[in-house]
Amino acid sequence: MRRRCHKSYSIGEKRKLLASFERLGLSSRRFCEIEGIPRTTWRDWRKNSKKIKETAINAKRKTLGGQGAKCSIPFRNHLLSFMKDVRRGEHILTSMHMITFMKTYYEDWLTTYTEDKRDGYKSLLKLCQDFARRHNFSQRVPCYTKIPTVDMELLRDEFSARFWGK
């Protein structure tokens, strides 16, 4: 048996084929034979025809979207706001801070997540790092200045006075 060459169709092509199917009034089997579309592909298009017709995305795209990995953290918005608050306060955000946040507010979820893992701590650490990377939190390394904080604040205030005094 010959291997079938897989052709991918754009949203626009799918719309045209669905419209011509409705216009011609043929059976699905006959239409698939004429157009050279695999019947399973056609069945899926018919099942999703409403989405395909009504979507507002570019017709050149191949998919409707939404195929990416789903986040396994059910409280992701709360965790994300915590992370932003830490950064807004100009503090260093580490994976350990995120784990401490989870221990404080979502201990039940944390125990169920780690109990079926081979190395719970390692997988939790990786989950936090991936979550931070997915939300554009880069890893920052603290560096210490040779000037004391009081002098740095004085320097900042002098600069802002000069800058805004122009």
C-alpha cells in the first residue's frame, strides 16, 4: 500500500471546501473522493465547521489555535500576581520564594503534586522555573555595589533634581 502524502490545509481552504460541500449537496464520501480529502480529516472539519467559519483569525493559518500545553498550576493568576508584586517591590524573586508561596497558600495542592513524583522537590523546582520563563521572568543574579545604599539614594535624588530641573 502506498504511503499517503499528508497535505495541510489553511483555514481559508477549509472554509472554501465546506462552502462548496454545502452548495453541491453531495454525500461526504463522494465529496472526499472528488476533492482528495481523507474522510477522517473531513469528519473533523465537519465537526468543527462552526468554529472554522466563525473564527476571526487569519485565513492563511493552518490551525484554530489552542494546541499548546495547558498550565498545570490551577492558581496561576494568584502566583503570577505574587511574582509581579515581589519584582515591583524591587526584591529578588527565586524559585524558593514561589515554593514558599505555594506552601503558605496552596499546601493541599502542593502535597498532591509532589506525592506521585519520583523526586518531588526537583519536579516542583522545574515547574516553577518553567512557569517563570513562560511569563518572561528572567533569572537575575544579585550584584552588590561598592557604594553604600544611603549614598546611592542621595546620588539618585541629585540626578533626578538635575534632570527634572531643566
